[in-house]
Amino acid sequence: MECYIGIDLGSTTTKAVVMDEDYNVLGRGITNSRSNYDIAAGVAKHEALIDTRFMLFRNAMKNVAALGDKYEIFMDELERNFRLEQYLEQLIDLDETCTKASENTRYTEWGSDLTEALAGVFKRVALEAPDLFAPGAQRKSDFFRDIAGSQYSTISEEVAKEADTPFDVLLNIYDRSIIDVENRIYTETTNQNLMRALDRTLVNLPDLAPVADEVRTEVQKVLGIDLEETYVIGTGYGRARLPFSKDHIRSEILCHGLGAHIMYNDTRTVLDIGGQDTKAIQVDKDGIVESFQMNDRCAAGCGRYLGYIADEMNVGLHELGPIAMESTRKVRINSTCTVFAGAELRDRLSLGENRSDILAGLHRAIILRAMSILSRSGGVHDQFTFTGGVANNEAAVSALRELIKENYGDVTINIDPDSIYTGALGGSTFARRAVEGIPTEAVA
Amino acid sequence: MNIKDQASTVAEKEDSMWKQKEMINENYELLSTANERGQKVASTFVPGNINELLMCFDFARNFPETNALQNAMRKKSGGMIMEAEKSGHSEDVCTYVKADLGMMMKGNKGPTGLPMPDPDLLMLSYTGCFTFMKWFELVREQYPQCETAMLHVPYQADGNITKNMRDYVVKQLKEDIIPTMERVSGVKFDIDRLREYMIQSQKAEDDLVYVLQSAKNKPSPIDAYFGGVYYIGPIFTAFRGTTAATDYYATLRKEIEARVAAGLGPITPEGVMKEEKYRIVVEGPPNWTHFREFWKMFYDEGAVVVASTYTKVGGVYDNGFRHDPQNPLESLADYCLGCYTNLNLPARTDMLEKYIEDYQADGLLINSIKSCNSFSAGQLLMLREVEQRTGKPAAFIETDLVDPRYFSPANVKNRLESYFQMISQKRDRAA
């Protein structure tokens, strides 16, 4: 089937959206941008195609009448098991890469102790893997680097103590290996992983034994569908790195403008706060960009700022919003400089300010900066759509709502849970449109 | 302007380019030996420069902004700016000023490596930029023996030049500027000599206007910003009124006429631009530290600048103004009063609107300079107004004059590409 793909290479994450010929979104994929945009684009696209495959599974499974009310449980189990299989596959790769790295002469003094320690670490990491993907399990991140890194670090610290092997040597080996592992795309084995996930699912859900064959047949049918990459459009900071011709590249301003229009047809103003830039875009009734403004030269007040704050406070990025929401009084913070963020935070703490109040102040400071960019772009017009990673942060959203109301009155504010994919959505729409307009360039 | 850096890769080296290069080098040589030869040196600024009058007193002419940008194009300004900052100049100070002061602190070698002379006269023609005044105050501290002359040019607050304003400038020329120049140089003022120079100025101005207006052709034979800064080089600096400048412009005009006849696009550092996809009007000075890289972002996308306000800072001629040998002092006054930096926001907005219409441009781009208050104040307002009046899309980018730290290629390129694609998107829909 024809697939139209938009890839948004951001500074922090790379996103992909797959669309069918009727402009329906089939799948979404996201990965960390690493230092390698080619790989990030490849991984995000691959993930979006897997997501597409799952969408097709879901449609197909609806036809399996015998599944009945087990449909949701089955799909949930299948997806989790697939993620587990993917994780295990990369873990094996990481194990082999680390073992190879440990043979480097600089580690010879640790001899076979090191080999054994590594084997011990990986054995335990693998053993714990199913728990990470168990029903209801919370993962701080969906990226292999984060999950495996955190597991490896915790377990190797314990193993190091027991085996009398230095912890830093184990960490060093991991650091050298993770980049290689992260820079490999596992496209060949996707179908095998899916089938293994299906086996696991059927074992975990013995109730389904009577319909197992029917399910298997449907899964095989879906796997037989060829997902043809009909047209790919790249956008975002890394777009120039994409191995496409110029026709396949659009600026993220255009993509975000169009993406927001697709999500909310009546959008006139778009604010996107990403990792290192803030964009304010005015679009017309067709999603065509009228004007735009971006932050200049420095990433003060962008998503990365929140990342630094989270690091400084030793909490996860997604925990910042909830902590800030507990604030009871306003603390005024003027600096949105990412580099000064830590100093500002420590200074406030030393003055005895409450942590959640400070965080609320920091969120407000970011939004104040965005408000200035918005006004430079021509103000806020109804409807207003907020996109980008920061749109998932409730404290940022709350500050934004307050300031929009204060400055522009009652404006409809749209925030889509999938807003991080706005640029990629615009890209995939451009891809579909390109083929409608230029049929001869249908193959990317 | 500097073509030295470009010469190696410029596909077609036209006669005018060689001529200009020689003129600039000769002037630096002249300046380097002026003190020992006993020739008096005047330092002055591009906007409102009264070059013909300085020539009447045999002054060698030194232009500090031009030195700064020449140093920037040769990648020397960064170190100079840091040197000035070490001595206490803030990050927000005009980077032309810091590059100039830094150059003095680092041994006062000019862009071509030759020593710069001690000035005998600081000729400040005040045409709207307050920084120029502070700049010369600082330079004066370095040269206590040097005389300062200030020509106060009233700001065109109401958007026109009145008789009073003109009379006020002429009065200062007669009562203050000319006597000061006579005293410093020891040369008696001869108004006929001034008239002779102005005959040359007029000719060169006619040819310059032809060249700049040739961009009304499709395709435009010139880039009126990146190419434009070369074209304005001689006439905005030490050469207006000289036969060398007149010859330069006659040669340049012939070259452009030939390009028009052949239907050719502008010359870029990578050869003749093939397809003209976007016609842009630009407001604001260019960035000099990454000049080539900046230009490439345009021609790679098929964008040509058809008109720019920066090429009017040293004189607005396309509205019909010419230096007038019949009324030399009055025309010097009109010249200073009419400089782009001396215009108010409504006049600048009108000018941009007119350029978009007259040159059939696709839109307006503002390159806002971090450290230039004179240019940058009010630019967003102008952008919105022009956008509204013309219905053409506008965009805003930010760089700096000569501080290499304030040019972020990825950001600028990103915005430019977005802007060009925005134009194309709008055009597609209109079609």
C-alpha cells in the first residue's frame, strides 16, 4: 500500500508520521536524535512503519469475531511483547558489542573477571526485561539508550561490588558501545520479532487458544502487505542531512503551520516550543504561512532549558510539570538563559523559596519569552494551537493559558496529545500533496 | 569593497571589479604614507560624507566603518572586537566601533596590513546615527591633537527637507566646517574646485542609479544587496567626485548594459545565477563576517535581491537627487539631509513599499543588526506596515555587522529557506 511519510528531525527527538493516500494518519514513530541524523531519520521512519503495521493489525483483528472482548487485551499484550522483543534484540547486540569492547588491551589487567562481570550484568538485565514491559509498567523513557542505560548502570554497580571489578570500567565499556548499538537500525528482523511477540502473547493469554490459528492467519496477512514508501518529506533542523533531493525537503515553519492546520482546521496562530527553538507562526484558513518569528541565536526559554532544570533537580523531565503545579505562590524569575538556569535555581533555593514555586516561576518565564515571540509574529488569533514537546508539560500550558487570556482575551487554545508530531504530520501531508501534484516524482 | 577574497572563485572577473580593487588598495597605500608625506588625513563616516569638500583641502580620506567591514571580510574583526571588550566596551556596543578601536589597540594596521595614519581631522557629519558621535569622542581621546568638526544635520522628523534645514546646514558649512578645514589643511577654499568635483559626482551618480535600477529587469542582471555593496563602494567612500570613480561607474554601467542585453542574471561567487526564483527587497546592512556564506544562502535558492535600503546609506540617488555644481553647498546640505539614516520611519516604510512595487518583488526581508540601534529601531513596525500595504510576505532575520559570534548559519539559513518556501507556497496558491 502507498505510504506518505513526513520526518521531522528535531534537535532532541526525531519524529515520523505515515499517512495513507486519503490523508489518514496510519502510524507515528519517535526516537532520540543522537548525533546522527541519518540514523535518527531511519529509526523514526522504521518506528512509524511498525506503528502503521500495528494499526493494520488492529483493523484486521477487529474482523476476528471470536476475539470478542479480548480484542483490547490481545492488542495491548501484542504491542508490549513486540517492544520487549525489540528490546531483547538490541540488548543482545549491546552485550556482544560490550564484550568485544572489553577485549581492548586497555582492559587486559581485569582479565576474565571483567568478561564474567559483563556476562553477569547482561544476564540480569535480560532477566529483568519482561518486568519492564509488563502490563501497567511505567518506563521513564521509550528509548533503548535510556532504558538499557539505567538498567545497566544500576545492575553493574551491584555486580562491580560483588565481582571486585571497577564500576567505572564497566560504565566506560557501556559508553563506548551504546553509540554503536544506537546507530544500527534493525529493519530485517521486525517480522521475526512480531511473530515471536505473537507466540509470547498466545502463551500469556491461554484463553485465546481456540482462535490462535485465525489470529495467526490475520497477522500473517498483515505482514504480507507491502508498505511502499511512496513519497518522503523531511523537515526540521537536520533536514539538510537527509539523503533526499531538494524536492523532498520543506522548512519546519511550513510543516508546523500545515500540521497544526490539519489537526485543527480553524487554527490561525501556532506556537511551537521545541528542544532548541520557539516558533510563532501565523497561518491563513488553508494552513498557508502568513508570517513567522523564531527565537534568535540562543535557546533561552526552549525545551532544552527544562531539560537542564530537570537534571539540576535530579528529576525526570516529565516530573517537572507536576511539581510546578503544586505551587501556591508566584516566584518571579527573569532569566531564561539555559546556562544560568542551574545558578538561578540554586540561588532561589538558598533564599528559602519553595521548589514547586520556583519551578512554576521558571515555567512562566519560558512562556513569557514565547509571548514576546508571538507578539513579534503578529499576536495571537483565534484559534490558537500549541505544539511541540513543551505542550505536554501541564505547568507550561497553565502559564500559557493564563497569559493568553490576560493579553488576548478568550481565545480557543488547542493542544493535541500528539502535538510533538505536528511537523512530521505537515511533512507527510506535503508528501501526499506532492504526489497529487507531481505524479512523475512518486518514488522517493 | 573587498574583492580580494572573492577573486579566487569568482567565475567572471569583470573590469569594474579589478578597477575597484585597485582603487581601494591605492587608497590604503595613500593613507599609510600620508603622515610622513605631510598630507593631512580626515576620518569621516559613510552616511553624510562630504567627500568633495574634503578633497578641496587635499585631505586623504579614511572611513572607519569601511575599515571595520574590510577587516571583517578578511576574518580579522573578531580579535579586534575582543580586544576592545577587554578594555571595557560592552557586548552591546556597535561592533563597527569595537572593531575600529580594537584595530588601533592591536597596532593600528589596516585591512591590507598597511599602517593606518593618525588623523588630523575628525569630520563628523551627523546624519541620524548617535553612535557616530560617541565613536569619534573615543577616537579623539586617542588623538588629543586632532581637530573635530561637527556638521549637525537636522533629522527629517516630518519626512521632508525644509528651507530652514538646508540653510542651517549651509550656514554651518560656511561658518564652521570650511574654516576648520582651511585651518587644519592650510589650503584656501576654492568653490570652483568643489564645482569641478561635483560634475564628476553627478556623472557617477547617474550611472550608479542606472545600475541599481537595472534590477527592474527580469531576470535582474544584478544582485542589489550582495552585489550592490560592491557597486556602492567607490561612491560611498573616498572616491565620490574623483575621475577614478566616474570611470569605474562608466565601466560598470557598460557591463550591466551588456548583461541586460544578453538577458543574464547576476554574477555570484559561483558564477552566473541561473534561475531567478525569488525577487526580494532587503532592509538593513549585510553581515560582513560571513558575507559569502550569507550570499550563498540566497543564490542557492534562486533568490535575488532586487532593491535594498543599505545601498542608500551613503546617499539616496534614485529619487532624483544629484550633487549640483551650480549650488554646491546647498546640494551638500541636501545630500546629508537625504541620507537613509536621516529618514524617519514613515519615509523608510514608503521607500520599501515603493521598491516592492517598482521592482516587482515577491516580498521584504529585514536583516536586523544586533548592535545597530540606528537601523534596527522600528524595523518590526516597518515590516508589518509594508506587509499590510503590499500584501507581500515579509520575514525577519538577525545577524550582526562585524562580530563573527553573532552569525548563526543554521538559524539564518533555516529562516531564509522557510521564507522562500513561504513565498512559493503563496505563489502556488495564487496560481
